[in-house]
Amino acid sequence: MNWNRTKSIFIVVFLLLNIFLGWQFVDRVLEGQLQSIEQAPEIVERLDDNNITLPDEDVNTSDARGVVLEGSRVSFTDEEIEQLENNGHSVETIGQSSNVIRVELEEPMNISQLLNANTEEAFAPLLAEHVLYGEEYVFSRREGQFLHFNQLYNQVETYIDNDEALTVELNDDDEVIGYEQQRYSFSENRDERDMTPYMTAIRVLLDNHYLSMNNTIERIEFGYYSLSDQTPRFFSPMWAVTVDRSGADAEEKDMRIYLVNAILSEQHQWYPDESQTNEEIEDELSE
């Protein structure tokens, strides 16, 4: 038997199989995006009638799954704390279980290039070098002298109401001086269930009058959200719909983020609170 020839045949077969499976995956993702629009003509018609526009970019549905996550905060070990201290950092543990740490850098770190880039990918080297399990965190937003990061589960962001998994503190020169970190261990709480398409989430907002004439839907994103302070925490799959309600002639932005449960189609408001004035909202969004 010619083993070299046999080996070559196997390589070609596996290569063709990988190409076929890859094409099926891409086709499935694109089909899911199109079906959300094509299977909801009445919703599209309602949007058109009210001059409500959808985002220009396609909605990423590739990692969206109908599962509820159970998240428990993980305690940081002595070895992990020692690792940070060996890198010249000062570490303070919070609470008896040491599941939150405050880290102070030996010297302030200039990250002006990262801030100017203002992308999720730009912060990856900083996290990998100075934060435990840095690859599990992704940049969320900046508020004043603080950078907030969310933790990932299977490459999907998890969100905690009034809390962040990682908060990096800057000085007046926009240099990193330290951070506060917590980390969750996630497990899928129940069997996977059928997902509500994101266009159904749009219909829920229309039915509840959270979308009105001349609104603009800026973004539609999938994530896991924990809306109540429990132990352990439960993270529900949600469609997050960012809406500009200010209209074309408005002088001030009126931005809202609405959540629609991707299993139950229940609607929640995430940020900002309805009681805030437009001026307060604009100040927060511009930070």
C-alpha cells in the first residue's frame, strides 16, 4: 500500500469536509439574519408607517442561544494574588471569600493609544498582561475616569445591573493606576430553549409604545443580563435594542436601551432610567 498516497487522499477529503462545514455555518448564520426580517413583514410595515429605521449593519445572531446562565463569583487564590504581586502590583482582597480584588499598579501606565483607538480589540494586550484571566473580559464603556469591562461567556457579553466585572481607574492624565475585578463561573441552568427572533423583540417594543414615530433603532445586540441581585446570579438571554427617540429636529439626544427576553419576550428597560432628564442622559452618554 502506498501510504503517502493514502495520506494525501485523507488530507484532501478532510480539507473538503472542513470547507463544506464552514460554508454550511456561514449559510446558516446569513439565513437566520434574513429570516428574522423576511418572516416579519407586518413588523417591517409598521416600522415603515412610523418612519422608524433599522440599523444598517446586520444583526449578529451566530452566538445567540436560548439558555439561562447561573453565575457564581469565584474566589481568587493565594497563588493568583502572588502572581500579581510578583508583577509589581499591590493587591487588596475584599470580603472573607476574596472574590473581589483591588489592584494598584506600581507605576501609572500610559494607554493614550488604546483610548484613541476606542475599540474592544485595542485593550486586549493590556488585559492579557496585567489582569488575571484578561482574555475573558471585553471593553464596555468609559464613564469619567473609569473604564468598564464585561465578562464573556462563549464570546457573548454578560451584563450585571449596576455593577461591572472589571473597572479600570485612570488618573487625570488618562493613565491606568489600578482596577477592581470580580470573576464569575458560569453554568447553563437549564436545557436550551427556542429563541425569540430579534424582530419579535422589535414588535414587543412597538406594542408597548417604546418605539414611536421617527425613532431610530441604532443597534440590536444579543447578551446575557442579570437584572436582580441574587446569589447565585441568573443571567437571561436578551435582545438589547438601542433606540434614539430624539427625532430629526431634536436639539438633545434621547437615547434608551431596551431589553427583550429572548425566550419569554418580556420587555425591560436597561439604561438610562426613565426618571432621568434628557440633560442628565446626554451628560452620561458624552463621557
